[in-house]
Amino acid sequence: MNPNHTLRNVYINRAAAFLPNAAVGNDEMEAVLGMAGGLPSRVRKMILRSNAIETRHYAIDPVTREATHSCAELAAEAVKQLFAQGTDPARVGSLACATSYPDQTMPGHGVMVHGLLPETGACEVVSAAGVCVAGMAAMKHAYHAVRTGEHAHAVAAASEAASAIMRGEVFQSETDYQKLADAKPEIGFEKDFLRWMLSDGAGAVHLSSRPNETGISLKIHWIELLSYAHEMPACMYAGAEISDGLFKGWKTFDSDYCRRHSLMAVKQDVKLLNENIIRYTVEKPLAQIAAKHSLKAEDIDWFLPHYSSGFFRDKLAAGLENIGFGIGQEKWFTNLASKGNTGSASIYIILEEFMRTFKLENGQKILCYIPESGRFSTCFMLLEAVEAV
């Protein structure tokens, strides 16, 4: 970039969300996902009471139990909704796509999404990997693409098809092996826990250097991402195993071992999560970020947190209070109860509903919070409502 080039303001002009199929209630979940080992989960009801999720969506036909959408298809549907709202696909110069678990190891997730959007023509495409913060890494790339003036218009999208690796059939080899060993055909808590926590969906945003000519736009003041992997071990992972304190990826195991241990399933160290998520995704980073930007809690009109479970709501409030950044919960907005935990897509789905349903006033400040327990990363983004004049 030319060092004399003036950086541009960046605005979220539009947001879209795509949630596949009809909402699935708590009593229907196991019928849609299927039972692991032919046995009902012993922890499902306990986890659902804790996470406060009432409905979610799955890319699964509830009758045939066949997949209805791939992860790339979910993202493409969200982007197409931007086009339906007025985003000109031919003007999209940069497309940044994220997911926690792509449909394949290669090609990259982004180009698979682009392949479903021929109306965009040739454009820059970026794939962001990770867990929840991956969605914000994609948004930050799109933000920089516009801010530097390299592209006039950019689209960021995030999608999750978690159901593809949570269906009961995924664990068949593992439970069959346990039966042969005269053990109860149950999967470990670190796997079963997430079957009742994660769901499917996608979101997308259109960014440009100009606010909308009518209505509200959201100006992006900054996006801050911080990783604490230099201090913390892996907490949420897939395609790997932790054995004798060593983290080993799927390439180090033979195919039979991978099948018998459901190695590709998503796993979570719940104890590590509960003991560290607030410290490493709220208290340490926000204290640093607030000081950097001279940000005070009283500056915030709305708080949009993506937390994975209602279990963490009061813990999050306490963490904010601990660093002198308490935000009254009347200012909070999340749709976890109705849309579920869609990982990297969650903040996009929250933003879409927030922009569509709230009457925002010019100058109002919105703080977004996106934690990730993969190896403890976090993101905070500050937005400002801008009303067309």
C-alpha cells in the first residue's frame, strides 16, 4: 500500500443470515441427530438445562436424516441473501469465508463457497480457519480490504454444518468397538457434551467505504483479535487427540484407530473451559483493548456477546465487573436461545437480527464480543450506528 494513501472508513451496509430447515426443539434433537450406539444420551437433558438453548437448526432432513446442505452451501445461501437485499455481486472485490470445520481438507473453504457464487466473477478469495474467532478473522480481512482502498466492496461470511460430524452414525465404529470389548456403547463426555451445544447456520456481511444512502449503517471503529495459545493448551479440537499430555493430529494415527476413537469428532475439555474462558477471553484482553482505545463501559449503548451457553452469561457479567467494565444486561442482545450456538457464524447471525429488529439511533456504540476456546482466543469489535442524512 502507498504509505501516503489515506485509510478509509468502513461500514457494514448489510447483514444476512441463513438457517437451514425448520427449528428443532430440545425434545426433537436426538431424533434428528440420531443416538450414538443406539442408546439415548445420559447427559443431554443436563446440558440443555445449563445452556439455555431452546431451538436450533440442522442441515439434516428430519425424516430421511440425510444432509440438506454442506458447509459451503450454507455460506453461499447467506451471501445470496445479501445479493437479494441489493449488494451487487459484480462489485464484490474480496470474499472472505470462515468455518470451524470445512467440508474438505482441500481446496480451501473460501473457494468452495465462491464456486457456488458464479455471479461474482473473478475476485479475491480468502479462507479463515479456527473456531469461533475464525468468523471475525474473515471479517477483519474484509475490513482491511476496504480500509486500505484495495477493494471498494467486500463480503465476509461464516458458516457451520456441525451436524455433519455429530450424527449418531459418526460414532458407529467407536460404539461397535466398545461392544466387542464388552463395554457400554457410550461416547465420552467430551464428545457427547458438544452434540447438545452446537448447531448449523451461516451469516454474511457486505462492507464498503460508504454508508447506506437510506437507513442505518454500522461503522467499524476497530476489530481486535488476541490469542493466548502461548500460555494455554488446546481446549476444543477435532481431528486430533491429547495423549499423555501431548497433542497429536490425525496424521499420526492409522485409519483404524481414527475410526475406533471417532478422532474426527469435535471434543471439549469442559474443566479447562470453565476455569479459563472468562479470564482469557474477557478480563485479560478487554482490559488491554479498552486501555489501547480509551474505551469506557459508559461509552457502550449495546453489547452483543457470543457466548456458547447460558451457563456463562452471569460469569461474563462478573468478568466485566472484575475489570471495571460492567455493562448492564438491559443493554445485551443475543439470540442463543432461539438460534443456538453456530460457532464462527454466531456473531453474524446475531448482527443480522440486531440490525433488522432494533431501532438504532445515530451515534450509538455497539461492542461485540466473540470468544474462542480452541486454544483460548478472543475478539472485540466496536461499531457505531450511522444514520443516513
